[in-house]
Amino acid sequence: MARMKPRLDSAIHFVRRIEDGVIVVIVLAMILLASSQIVLRNFWDSGVIWIDPLLRVMVLWVGLLGAMAATRNNEHITVDVLSRFLSPRLLRMSRFITGSFAALVCALLAWHGARFVAMEYEAGVVVFAGVPAWCCELIIPFGFAVMALRFALVTLYPAAEAA
């Protein structure tokens, strides 16, 4: 069992690096695409028609990937006005309740996001340049499922939060 921990740690580190890398690549691509669109519009009175819808899709992806990264490090937005005044026992209970609620909400969003993507697939909606909408929206159920899993793990295993 002790041999599994280094492998698990390296796998978790690998997944984190991939997440961070994808976020960086998407943000850099967004900057390049938006800049090129600005230059094309201001200097040549033209532009590429599919860049604006692609940028909207990329904002969705960066937003959800960023939320996934925040939940993996437990650095998401929290309202903790009362936590400073709670005893350690009540603080643990409060964190369990709020973590469970967050996991449940994210799981519901993942479920309904998957239903939404399935409806978009069936409808055959196209976002831009022949790209189906459901491909661009896959991040919705995936991102919320990952966040639900991370909230559940931190709630069930609070010691793992420090890791």
C-alpha cells in the first residue's frame, strides 16, 4: 500500500500539469486570436468570421478549467464569515455540510449539462465553421463532474485538503 502513494502522487501531479498547460494554451490562443482580430479590423477593415464565436467558446473553457483548478487546490470562492467564530468541531461540521452541498450542486450541474449537450447533439446545432455545438460544450458536464468529485473528496477526506 505504501508503494501506491508515490504513484498516486505522481499521477495527481501529472493531471494538474495537464490542466494548467491546457489553461495556458487556451489563454495564449485567446490573446493571439483577439489581437489578430483587432489588427485585422482596425488596419484592413476585415476580420475572420469564426474568431468571435471561437473566443466565446474559449472563454467558457477557460472559465470552467479555472474553476476546476480552483477546486483542486481548495482555492475557490467561499463565504466564511462565521468560520472564524466557530469551535473546531462546529467548523468541521460546517465544512462537511457546505462541501457536501457544493458537491451535490456540481453533480446536478454535471448531470443537466450532460443532458444539455445530448440535446445539442440531437439538434445538430453548429457553432462556427461547421463545428458542432456539443463538442464545444463538453466542458460543461466534464468540468462540473470533476468539481463535484473534488468537493466530495475534500469533504470526505479533509486531511487530503492539505496535500
